[in-house]
Amino acid sequence: MHFMKLLYANYFLRNMDSDKAECQIFVKGPGDTLSETQKLWIDTLASVGIQVEVCFVKLWKGEDVFLET
């Protein structure tokens, strides 16, 4: 079960008319990176035409300054 959790995206955008997944979104927090398994899964999804996005979250210090992670 833990292995499967690594593969699933954090968010899915779905076409409500066709009930088809339009985009899968992975979110990575500060200092977090994609695992090799996630990279392989992303490549697999893309190879069958599913759009994948990875969002990297950064800590905001304010006034156009990001905290170092």
C-alpha cells in the first residue's frame, strides 16, 4: 500500500463531461524532491498522453524574498 501511495499524484484535474483525467499534479514541499519511482510514473503517464505537472512549494519570507531551503 505504501508503494502505491508514492505513485499517486496529489491532485487530479478531471474533465467532468468525459470523466477522464486531464492532468495529474504532484506537489513537492521545500527540500522535497521526486523519487525515482515518481519520475518513472510521470514518464509513464506522459507516454500515454496524460498531462503531468509538478509544483514546487517555496517558503515565502515576504517582500520578494524566499527563505532558503
